[in-house]
Amino acid sequence: MRTERKHTRLDRVFARLDREPERPAHIGMPRMSRHRTVLFGATLAFYVAIVWAVLITSWLVRLDWQVMFFRPYQQWPELHAFVDYYVVLGQRGPTAVMVMAWLGWRSWRQHTLRPLLALGVSLLLLNVTVGAAKYGMGRLGPHYATEIGSNEMWLGGDIFPSGHTANAVVTWGILAYLASTPRARRWLSAVSAVTSLGVGLSTVYIGTHWLSDVVLGWAAGLLILLALPWFEPLIARTENRLFALRDHWRARRRRPAAVAGPVGRPVVLRPLTDRADPAPGPVPTGRPSRTPAYLAPGPHTTRAERSPVTPAGSRRPPHPERHPRGTTSATRP
């Protein structure tokens, strides 16, 4: 009796990964809907409000100083080892490599470049917007503060907004943006939000960022994710051009080698009997003609059929006047 093999959890995981060998047709391209536009405007207003609150040294700056004097790393020292590893989830290099590996595998399986192109556009927007804000406002961090109670703006720093928090929002939020189902999108959105906030609070725990830096970094990353549908037409055109270049390159590789010379009308060949043989021209006198070699009569064999043969008898030519040795010669007259 034959028993069926029970599938393990690992078999079910690989079976789920193989369910989308082609590009899914049910995934629509995200568009800038009214709901998303309203959310983008509200987040932008919140971003501007945080910057204004820091510039005028409001209650938010006083909260930053209170948290800094509280020194969380001294209140809970047992968390320091875990936080040192957890904050890596917001660093640009490790997170980009991990997310790019997953999206690259997904692009290969689904025969589309949209996941990788969307990640590239989001990281480019992150570098431009957050980097410009960092160096434009030049806020100093808690470890380099010069005056108690000041906002530490325009002093050559580069921490406002928090790059770790914004990077965590973008790199982990892009997975939710590219999710295949609404349920997966909701779960991944919640996970990315919690992860990014945890990364921001980890920087506050260590003392490298103010609390307002983290809030502004979270808003900056969310603005990039909300603005991505505006760049979807550019992503689609770039994908089509890359695929066209790939097809052109493959066609050139498969094309046979071109025949030398231009391709024209076919040449008609005529038999040699229709043409009269030209009269032989005079032999040039610049070089003396060689004497024709003498060939002995008889059949001639090729050089390959010749073999050295040892001649029998004496090699001297016969002389009738001589007599062989040992015989008495006749009396000469």
C-alpha cells in the first residue's frame, strides 16, 4: 500500500514562493488618489509645523532637553546591547542590501523591473530631500550642544531630521508599497511603522538625536512613500526602455554575420565556352627562362611511391677492354 508523503513547513514555504512565476496581472499601478493626496498634504503640514516649532524654540525644544537630561541609556543600561544591534535596521547600507536582495529575487520571478526601480527612486528621493534638510538647517546633536535650552540650529550639524528614522520608514515601507494583496499591505505598513519608530527611539536612547529629530525623520520618510505614485509613469517608461534595450541586444547576438560587401543585384554567371580564349601574351624578358628538365622515358611514379633500392652488382660502367681479376689476359697484338 502506497502512502502519500506529508509536506513539511519548509515544503509549503517553497510552494508558496513558486506561486508567481510570471508578472501578476491583478496588481494595479498605484495612483495619486484623493485620499493619498489629502494624507500627503497633512503630513507635509505636520513636517512644516515641526520645523517651525524648533526654529522658534517652542515647548518641543524644551522637551528635547528634558529627554536629553533624563539620559535613558543610564536609566536602563541593560538595554544598551540590544539597542546597539537594533539601530542597524535604520542604517542605509545594511537595510538597502537586504531589501534589494528580496526585491531583486521578486523582479526575477515576476519578469518585471518595477520593484527595483521603485526602490531606486525612493532612495534617490531620500538622499536629496533629507540630505538637503540636514545640511540646510545644520542642527547640532545632544552630544555637541553648546547652550542649554537653545535649538542648536545653523551651527553646522547634520542630524535634523533623523536619517536613521527616515531610512527605516522608506526601506521597510517600500515592501508595503509593493505588496501584492491589501492584507499584506496593511500588515507590512504596521510593521514598517513600528520598526521605524523603534529605530528613532533607539537613537534617542543612545543620545545621538533629539526627540524632534525622530518625529521629523518619520514624517520625511512618509512623505517619500506617499509621493511615489507621482513617479510611477517615469518608472514604467524606464522599465520599457530597459526591456527594449535587452531585446535589441539579444537580437544583435542572434543575428548571423553579415556578408562582406554591399548586397545588390544577383550576378549572372556565363559558361566559359561562350568566351574566346585570349591569345597568349609574350613571356616577360626580365627573368631568364629555366632550361626544361630532362625526363627519362618510361612510366613515372609519384614521390610517395618511390623507395630507395640498393643497386645489385658493381657500380662501375662496363669496359670491354678490361678483364676480371684472376683470369689471364690475352696477348696483345
